[in-house]
Amino acid sequence: MSISLEYFPFTHDELPVKKVFEVNGTNYSLEIRYNDVFDFYSIYVYDGDDNLLFSAKLNYLTDALDAVCEELKIGRHIVPLNESDVSRDYSEIGRIGKENFDTMKICLI
């Protein structure tokens, strides 16, 4: 079985980083930061004028956009996942950390 996922290209070595992406015809800046004290990642979503619209901790196989934000019109889910987990009955990764960040993708579903 072959699947194709749309994802945001981030690597641990480039963090913290902010990149601009077009989603549904609108430009958003996505920033990823790493907390090296507690080994977790956060995502920040900005509009085209660089106003912060939403932020959240990245949790594996969980939609990062877990709350309503009127200004955020993505209309899709941002979900960190490992491509191999899509066709499995169980998850290969339990949580996102420095040791596995580069093996998974932050997908737009």
C-alpha cells in the first residue's frame, strides 16, 4: 500500500525556526520550538501579518489545532506522525522527543 502525505518540512537541527506555508490559498507562518529541559516541541501559527493565532505542544498522533480560533482558517488538522504508523495497528512512537523528531512528519490532514 502506498500513501502520500502533505507535510511541513522541519528538522530538529534547524530549530527554532519559522517558515511560511500556503494552506487553502492563505499564507501562514509556522514556528517550531524545542524545549530542551523537558524534551518537547511546540508549534506556533501566525497569520500573514505575523500575528500569533495559535500555539500548542506537539503530541504524537494528536491534532495540534485542538481548539477553535476564528482567525485560523486552515480547515484541516496538523498531526505529527510517522508514515509507517499509518498502516499499523499500533504506534511505533509513544511521544515526540529529540531522539525521534526527525523520523516523523508534521502532516496536514
